[in-house]
Amino acid sequence: MMNVGIIGTGWISRQFADAVRQQQGARLAGILSRTREAAEGFRRPDETYPAYDDIEEFLADSQIDTVYIASPNSMHYGQAAKAISAGKNVVVEKPAFSNPAEFAKIESLLLQHPHVRFFEAARHIHTDAFRSIANQVEGMGAISGAVFSYMKYSSKYDAFLAGETPNIFTARFSGGALQDLGVYLVYDAIALFGAPLSAQYHPLLLPTGTDAMGTGVLHYQHFDVTLLISKTVNSQFGSEIYAGRQILSFGNGGDLGSVRLVESDGTVREICQSPTGNPMSEEVRDFTDVTQAPTEPAQQSRYSRWLKESREVCETLWQMRQSAGIHFPADDGGER
Amino acid sequence: MMNVGIIGTGWISRQFADAVRQQQGARLAGILSRTREAAEGFRRPDETYPAYDDIEEFLADSQIDTVYIASPNSMHYGQAAKAISAGKNVVVEKPAFSNPAEFAKIESLLLQHPHVRFFEAARHIHTDAFRSIANQVEGMGAISGAVFSYMKYSSKYDAFLAGETPNIFTARFSGGALQDLGVYLVYDAIALFGAPLSAQYHPLLLPTGTDAMGTGVLHYQHFDVTLLISKTVNSQFGSEIYAGRQILSFGNGGDLGSVRLVESDGTVREICQSPTGNPMSEEVRDFTDVTQAPTEPAQQSRYSRWLKESREVCETLWQMRQSAGIHFPADDGGER
């Protein structure tokens, strides 16, 4: 049984909790929020797992073996480090950490706690839709390029325009469009094609120092991948992978949607239908499988691959930020 | 009457000739090709204008007052310079010249021949579809960004893959995807938003030193415009201009297609239907109007605007090439 304690009571924690409730071999074992009231309000009427407002007490609970972290981005590192030190598996919402320095420190901690498993909650690469894309890419022949897009006007931007400073638009909380939506697209590229040789980012910056939107280019040996990212405009673009005259077409790079192959002659074949149901259920299934059989070779192999991808995504996001001069307070190190 | 002599007998010259045939106030007055046979073959059975294989004789023909140039890109400059020196108006296929140095020399020649009119044949900015886009942009409020795409697999790329070296994929003839298709998108941006503050280009280079495809970013004061360009892949992407939650959507940045406004609530309104008929007829109409009333203030004003846009497009393409390290022999100067 994977016994999940959840940090944070926002909508994404609720969605993750729902996926845990539905997953055989997993259950909710605790909830942590800044107030006990909010923590208690997270539970359903029939649920009795403990509600905490103190992270030390939460992590001392021996009934919890896996911690899900969906706090503001800049807080992931400190909370994950504490959870790993307490011997808990951790599932961290993407983007897992603010920079490769944080990631390296987490990997050091993981070496000291070899039984602990660390997962970045990149839900989309665990879906059937993503698997169908990956299978198709393998069969398409030489790839000529790709464009992945995720451009969605955020209601948080209305708040920003009204003079508020939502976390997601601040450097202090390691926010911005690249971190929030671009991370999906960088994952798409790395899970399909491996780490890029180099990466650039052209952001449109807000006065807060973070990016409202931007265009990224990931360079591979024989092709480039272009990323279109925005939290301040809507788009009807989906994503496309090119091989000769063929196009593998799908929706935005986070939700994927219907996957279609457009043949050279223009005929379209649907490879995978639009997903339905809880979009986090597939990652929760995968994390449960690994934590319940951590020493099984097949599970170890998947785990190692996800860890490598997570590290490469972190390094690529960092490279892109460096090319664009986007700095986070978290980059200066130190605990927060 | 605008009396048009045509240089080159390719499909684009045929399309331009058709537009001239249909245009009131314009007529075909001569054809130049490398062989007299090819020149004669260009004429329709009922046509009697002279066919030349020598540019000096062609330019000495007093019946011709306007020359259309659709030779390989690197030859535009030399031919245009000769035509202007001979006192002819010139219509040069896009991209007009290889670099700003050539453009500046042409502008010097134009000062010496004040009656001569020079046009870059950027057909799409003369269309009703483009005018409807420009009108809509003016009414949309603050622009948040734009993505213009033109990605089309070229049969010339099959020839290239088979070991041939089509002009359009050579630096020698000032070719490549940016020059050939990107020029449409740079025109879209400059005709709608003015010259960008700066511009970058990330090309995928062929062994010939030119680009097969690439991603461009044009920086404006308050937004960026991203360009997706390819001659080696197909795409289903069109183009989008963003303003708040609204999207102005159209087809590829060269053909424009149907123009639609997507409102904040997702409702779609068609602003302009897909164009039909000869796509060059509108530019031929405009060039005829200007050459037939060159001193009329309204025509002078349009002419000045097009000349400025043509210069800015040339400068922007150059900036993009510089950022990408794409060099043409034409950049070394000298006659070819």
C-alpha cells in the first residue's frame, strides 16, 4: 500500500487526492496545510486520516510513507529535502526544483536514503496518449523537427493586471510561463528525443522579472524542437512532430488530446482518442507500482529513466532561463 | 498603360503574366529568357510582343516601361540595377535583394532616376485578406503577440535529397527557407506592426549553408512575433495574432486563407473568406495604379510606404541571417 500524505490544499492537490482514492494499492494517509482548519476541510466527510498544520509532525507520522508536494515552486526543494530526510517517498509537482543545484542536492540526499523514491509529477508522460505518441515517433523514420505549444490565458493574469502578484508570476516563487507550462513541453521533447544539445528561450518579461510568454528552441543533432508557451494569450495551435511529409499531430503539449497521423497525401488517421477521466490517474498508478515493488528490475528501470528525465528537464529549463537572463532568488542558494 | 516586360519564364512569371493580362491599364510588352526559344514559348499563340534572349536589347525596347524580375534571388540586384538605369520601373519578386547593401545601392539609383518606381512583389500584403487583418488589428486593442507560420514541404527538397542542388537551397543564389518563405512572414509583421526592435533566427542548416527550416523571433516594445518557417516539412498550423483573450486567426502567412476572429468566449466569426483567383492580381492592380499616376499624393504615399516596408524587410532578414551566421556570396559585394 502507498500511504500518501499531501502538502497543500489547492485544486491540484484535490485532483491528485482523487486519483489516489481511485487507485488500488494507494490510500490517503494525511494532509498538511498552513492551518489545521484548511487541512481538515480537505478531507471528505467519510475520511479520518490526520490533518496537520506542522510539517515536522506531518513527517513524523509513521502511517505516511509517500508525500505529495504541490506548494509554490520555490518551496518544493525545502519540503522535498525534509521529506526525504524523514525517509518518505516524494512526489513533487512539476517543475520539481528551481535549478540544477537544488536537484543535485536532492540527488545527494537520495543516495543517503536508498529506499526512498523521488518522482516529479509530470502527469502527461504517464498517459496512454503519450505512449501512443512515443510509439508512433519510433516508427516514423527520421524526425525532421517538432513544434510543441501550450498557450492558455490564465485567470491569474487578470489578477496580475488588477495589481495583485499571484505566486505564479513572481521570481520569488520561481514562477513564470516557462516553469509553469513550458515544463510540459520540455518534458515532451526529452521523453521523446532525449536531452537537447543546447536550448534557448526568448521570453516576454513581466515587470516582476518572470515571463508571461515566450518561444523556446531546443537543438538536437539533426533537428530542432520549437516551444510556444504563454499564460497571457489563448491559442488554437496544438503540437506537431514532423518526419518527411508526415505530421504526427496532437493537442497542447500538456493535455495531448487526440493524437492523429497526417500522411503524406493528407489522409488523417486517429492514433489515440482524447483522454477522459482524471488526468493524474496514470501517474498515480505508475508511482504506486514503483513504490510497491521498488527492487523489481522493471520498476527500477522505469524509475531510473524518470529520474534521468526529471534531471534533464531541470537542466534544460535552467539553460533556457540562463539564455534569457531570468533569475530566481532560489538560484542564490540557501534555505527558504 | 503599364507595359510589362518579364524576365524569367518559370511558373511564377506565368502567374504574374496572367495577372497582367487580366489587369485593365496593363499589358505584356516583352519577354526575356536565356534562350529565344524559351522566350517565344512563353507567349500565347495570339500574343505578338517581342521575345528576347539578351537583356541589353530587352531593356533598350522603348515599348517596355516596367520590368518584372523573377530570376534566382541573387540575380535580382544586378538585373534591377540595369533596368532602373535604363529608366524602367521594376517589380522584383520577393526577397527583392540579398542584403541592405544591395538595397541601399538600388535606392541611390532610384534617386538618380526619380521617375522610376520600384516595387517588391509581396503579393499577400496587397490582398483584401491582408487589409481585413490590418483593419482588425487596429480595432483589437493592445496586441499581446503573434505567431506566423509558413511550413510547406517543397518538391525541390526531394531533388535536393536525390543529390541535386536546386537554386533555392543554395547560398550562391541567396536561397533558403527564410528568404523563400520567411520573407512572407517578416512582411506580415512589418506591414502590421512596423520594423521590429531586434530579430533572431534559429535555423536548421543544410550542408549547402542555407536553411531548410527555422524559428524566428521579432521583438517589439510590448510583444514578440514568432515565425515558423520550413521548406522541408508540412504543417497544419496557420497564423495567430493575440490581443488579451482574443485570437485573430488565419492560414499560413503567405496565402492568409480565411480570416477568423476567435472571441474571448470561444465564438468564431469569419472576417474574410479564403481568397480565390490569381493571387497576384491585387498587387498588379496596385502597381498599375501607382505607375499610371505616380505624382498623385495618394499613390505617392502608398508607394513610399511600400518602399519603406521593403527596406525594413530586407534589413530584418539580414539581421536574422546575421544572428544565425548564414552568409551569402552576394554579401561580399561586387557584380555577379
